[in-house]
Amino acid sequence: MADVVSFPADRRSSCTISPYRAYRFAPDGSVRSTILIEADTDAEAAERALHLSDGDRVELWSRARFVAHVGPLDGPVASSIRLLEDEPTMDP
């Protein structure tokens, strides 16, 4: 049977899902666009997403795994986190 059917040598075919998606956000926080990115590594995908950001905030994802923020961030970024006790408290 193998001599009748030929399979492509490349492991990726045209019907596979792109491993990376870049989500561009508008200033109001809504998703402006979703861009599929083909790349072999996270670093390569992040570099490509940076070129697509055009000044917008971009989140880069690989399927369900968050990879990176690219471009300006609209809000503050946490520099550290700590576990809360059993009951959450509000700082005054």
C-alpha cells in the first residue's frame, strides 16, 4: 500500500492550525484583530508579532499557552505577587 500512496515529507501540511496567534487590542481593550503566525520558536513568533503591532498592545499565544506581551501595555504591570490569607483583605 505504501507504494500506491505518497505522503508529504514536510510534517506540516496546509490544513494544520497555526501554532501562534497574535491578538491586537484597540485602545478600549477590545480585540482589533487576530493574526496567525507561523514560527518555529517563541522568540521568532514574538519578533514577528512585534513587527505586526503597529503601536498596539499585542498578546501572543501558542494555542492555550500565553507566550508574551508585545507593544505598549495600557495598565500597570505587577512586579510581584503574594498569597493571601484565608480571607482576602482590601488595602485602604
